[in-house]
Amino acid sequence: MNDSTRPVTEAPSPVTKTGLDIHDILKILPHRYPLLLIDRVLELERRKRIVAIKNVTINEPFFVGHFPGLPIMPGVLIVEAMAQAGGALLLTEVEDRSDKVILFTGIERAKFRRPVSPGDQLRLEMEVTGWRPLPHMIAAKMRGIAYVAGKKVAEATLSCQLIDSARGRASAGDGEDNGDAE
């Protein structure tokens, strides 16, 4: 058998950790209490999807005012939890993540189906629908669905960019209008 007739086999892919505990998450995401909104990653498939968990407790600071006597997790924080799950997926792709920052660039088709209350466990499923490495950034788009007890509570399509953190600091104070509105 010569070189031209050997069967082609793919090199084995490196072993990828499929779950992350809170200590792993803290090494990946820059967020900290009270804005760290994921507690565990159950599944992680590189550049494809991630499944994360947020345990919702009455101790969350936002429940003090949202709403007294009827605690409901704000929808914007459910979307933020989805974004953090997607950010964890994106940041696992770069080795120099301490020098990077992820910025939201879009939220589309956000829908909220049911309230999320203390005692609920939010299951955040994010699927990559677009991934574009560019010269000084990675642009990504992800479709997310949040569940509680198997029932859909929220969904959204999120866009973001992974950029050098020095670039983010420079553009924040340069006075230029980049067209983004918050």
C-alpha cells in the first residue's frame, strides 16, 4: 500500500471539557456578583452550543424592587444570563481572554413567555448561528432559549463582538459616535 492509497483519517480532536463549575466560569468570564448570572455549564460544544444553569434565589438583589410581594426576575437579566452563557462559549476559544472583552452588538426577537421566580432553575441553551473571525475581533450571533422546568420562559437572538479590552477602553472615551445606541 503506497501513500496515495492509504485511507484518510481525521486526527483525533483534542478532549474538550463539556461542563464547567463555578470556579471554571470565574476563570473565563469577567463578571462578578451581583452581575454574574450563570452558575454552571452542563454542556459545551466548541463554536456550536452551550447549555448553562442559573439558580434563581430570593437573595438576588433585584428582587428587592422587582416586585415587592411578587418577585419576578427582570427579562433584561434573563437575556443577560443568555449572553453570559454565550460569552463563556466564545471566550473558551481564545487563550488571551484576560485581554479581551465581549460587547453586545444586538438583541433581536426577544420574547418573554413566563415569569421567572425565586426557586426556579433557569436552563440557558445557546446555539451559534454565525461566527466570523475578523482581523481584531470575532463577531458572533447566537440563538438562545431559556427554560424553567422544561417550559420555555424566554428566547432571543444575540449578537456580540470579542475585542481587545484596550480597544474597548480607547473607544469609550474617544468621543466618536459609533452609531450604537444604548
